Amino acid sequence: MSKLWGGRFTKQTDQLVEEYTASITFDKELAEEDIEGSLAHVTMLGKCGILPADDVEKIKDGLLQVQAMIRRGELEYTIQNEDIHMNIEKTLIDLIGPVGGKLHTGRSRNDQVATDMHLYLRKRVVEFVGLLIKLQEALLEKAKANLDTIIPGYTHLQRAQPILFAHHLMAYVSMFQRDLERLQDSYKRVDMLPLGAGALAGTTFPIDRHFVAEQLGFGRVYENSLDAVSDRDFILEFLSNASMIMMHLSRFSEEMVLWSSTEFAFIELDDAFCTGSSIMPQKKNPDVAELVRGKTGRVYGNLFGLMTVLKSLPLAYNKDMQEDKEGMFDTVRTLQGALQLFAPMVSTMKVNTERMRQAVNQDFSNATDIADYLVNKGLPFRQAHEVIGKTVLYCIQNKKYLLDMSIEEFKTFSTLFESDIYAVLQPEQVVNARNVYGGTASNQVSEAIGRAEQVLAESQAWLQDFLEKSK
């Protein structure tokens, strides 16, 4: 089989070289985008008088036939045609004859593949904004249902201070909001058209790049042809954003694994998101959460891999850049799976409020409030800290908790203690004492939920506006 670029060559490509250099096994993922870009390109060629109208119509009709074949799964991809671009062009020529070879007028595979990836990632960025919105909705609903649920708050995985479970969930709402905003911000760098840059220097044909951008809905056109074909920043930015989303999902997954263990027993994950053991019939394993945690590493690896590929490349295009796709596709699939599963996993999660309350009652996470109590009575904080440290040590030695102590026992550590100390130590009082913006007091958390719902509505409007414009 002769190559579409084979005029300069006197020998056939070695079979092993074909297999090693071909990208069709993975870049066929870009088939729809390649057709989309080609339709806009050939329309522009006709509009600018570069191709006659009859040729343009034949090519457009042929491209639509190829698109239909792709959607029916009938297009046979071959490594001899190397990549998605050449496979589609060869099929087009087979369908409509030599006129199909005119499609490539005024462009190169270098700007063509960059355009395909911009089109592909533009869709994925919007998709992930939508999936993050669904996850935030699930978290907000679970938070509103647990405004009275108190859980130990941890630092160093040691019980620190009691907090509302809703407050804990709202921390993830905030994390995912930052992720969502990063995706929204990155969109303007994905929303750029490279087509028309040619191999590296532009083209001698009188093309209209801004017309193509308008056809494809791009907001901007690359200013520099060298930059247009060699830029992969937009992919790196996506991989970086995906890595942070996976990091946040992984942190939440770790907590779900801990909370669902017998030792914690704070939650129970729905059976639909767990699996069993082949040998131990009593087991209910949080496999989804564990896999999300584990797959975070492969997403990191895809980011670091592409950064390493690009770090020493001279301008403009180099074959090394073929390595930009597999990691991108893998990250898209990995993140899709994680986000699609996470929202329903959160929604169906059962919260064991009694067990959480028991945990709060059997620790010393209210100790800081005693120190604050003594400070309000005039004792310097450092002295109050020492008093409470000794009080806690006494309780540990005597196998009791702070609320188990008599007022006489309290007074042995400081005469400033009065009977009102018992009200201060109640978990509800401890939680609601943190009545500052962003704190865990119930009214503050309620207000935070309201603010988050407003931000979520703005995100939904952004998404809806995009979907309307893209119709």
C-alpha cells in the first residue's frame, strides 16, 4: 500500500516501523473531531475560492459518509494509514475519488491534530464541569440532612475538636468548587484554533482562519504558527486540573474507607458501591473508594509523563508529541469513571449519627473550650493550656472523660472553675461556640450551604449557557 506522503521515498516503510510509529490504535478516539474540523476547513476553502464549489460539495458529502461509517462502526482502521487523519482521508478518496485529496489543501497534520485535540478537550472540560456540579449537589443535600450531626474533627488523624458532619462535607464542596473554577478558567486556553498554522509557518493559500474559528465556535485564533502546532499547554493544564480533582476525590475516598470500617463505623456505603470477598463471606469492601484512591496515581503519572516529553523539545512539531494523546485519553476515562460514581455513592451513603455522637462523647476534643473558658475568666492562655493538659492527664489516668469529673475535681486544677463548665463542655455548645465566618457553628454552616447553593446556581447557568450556544 502506497503512502499518501510516499512520493519522496524509494522503499516501503519497514513493518516494525509502521507498528511502532502508528497512532491509529488510540487516536481514532478523535474521529468525530477530525471530521468536524475537516468540514469547517473545506467550507473555508470554498468560501475563499481556493477550491471550486463542486469539489467542496463532493468532499463535504464524502466526509459525511465517512462520519456515518464511523458512527456505525464500519470504518476499518489500518496501521498502514498511520493515524486518524490519514485513515479518514484515504477512506474519503476511496469513496469520492481523487478530489478527496484536495481536502488537505492549506493544512498539515500538525495543525490538524492540534485542532482535533482542542475540539476534544473543549467538550471534556464542559462535561467535567457538569459532573462536578452533580457531585456538589449530592454533597449539599447530604450536608443539609446532617446539620445536627456532630462528628469528631481530626488533625494528625487524632481527635481534635468536635464539628458538624455537614461542615466536614462542605469542605469538599469548597474543594470541588475550586476544581470547577479551574476548569472554567482553562476553557479559554482550550478554546483556541490552531488550524491554518500549517506544518509550522502558515500557508501560501489565502485562507481565512477566523472564518474557520467561527465555524467551529472557537473564541480565539493562535497568533503564532510555531506556537499553534507545538503548544500542548492546554493538555498539561487539563491533566493538572484532573490531577487535583483526583487528589480531592482520593482524600474523600480515604475518609470513606476509614469511616466505613468497623473501627470507625461512622457511615455505611451502599451495597451497589461495594464488593465482597471470595473467601470471607462477612466482608463488604469499599472497592470504588479504594480504586479512586489508587487510580489517582495513574492520573498524576500522565501529567508528569507529558511534562517530561515536552521539556526538551525544540520548535515546532516533533514525533515525540504523539505521546500527548494516550495519557490524555486515559485521564479522561479515569476521571469520568470516578466522577460518575462518586455523586451516587455520596447520595446513598448512610450516616451513623449515634456512633458519631458516641465518639464525640468519648474523647477530649472539648478540652480547648475549657482553656478558652479559663481565659475568659482572666487566666493567660499558656497557663490555661497547662491546666487543661494536667486535667486531661488526670482523666486518662482515672479512666474518665471531662464531663465525668465532679466540680470538686475541676477545682483541684483551678479555682476559676464553676458549675457552668458543664454547659461549656456539651458537644453542641462546643460546636456552636465557633460562630465565626467559615466556622462549624450550625448557623454558620447553614449560611455556608446557602452561599454554596448560590454559587452552584451560577455554575449551572454557565453550563446551560454553553450548552445552548453549542447547539
